[in-house]
Amino acid sequence: MIFELHRLAEIDLTKAVRFIGSRRPGHDMLMTDDFHKLMTLLCQWPRSCVLMGHRRGNEVRRGRLHRFRYLVDYEIEPNCIFVLTVTYERRRTTPWRSRKR
């Protein structure tokens, strides 16, 4: 199984990595590595994270980066993990509901 990012999720991730890197030099690479480790895990065990709901008949689940307080909402498609959002865990909104493929 592979993973793919929604274009807005890619922007979310880029902004988060830049923010972390500006606060703590070198941690931008750690966050990128942490994200890729989560994606590797999800490609092997896609249902290992919390179920958030359903979208277009597919499950939407939420994973968390190990070292950083960021959440990754993703949709399980037949051959792909489709990342909908990358958000700070204290954010109260759920933007994945409005994101379309």
C-alpha cells in the first residue's frame, strides 16, 4: 500500500515543519522523519489508529506523530492511505470533513 497527501495536507505539513524548524533548529528533519515513520506504519496496518468517521464510503482515521503534538487524519482507500490533514492536536476544528479528493 502507498500513501498520498491531499494538496492542502501537503501545505499543512510544510507549514508545521517550517514552524517547528524555526522554533528548534534541526527538529524540522525530526518531524519529517516522524511523519514518514507514521506513514510506513499506516501502510502496513491502516486500521491501527482511531476511527473518526466515514467519508465517501471509506473509513477516516486519526494517527498521531510520536514526538510532536500533531495529528494526521487519513482516509483508507483500496490501495492507498490518503492523508487529509496534518493539524496541531489542540486545534478544535476538523478540516478533513470539508476536504475533497
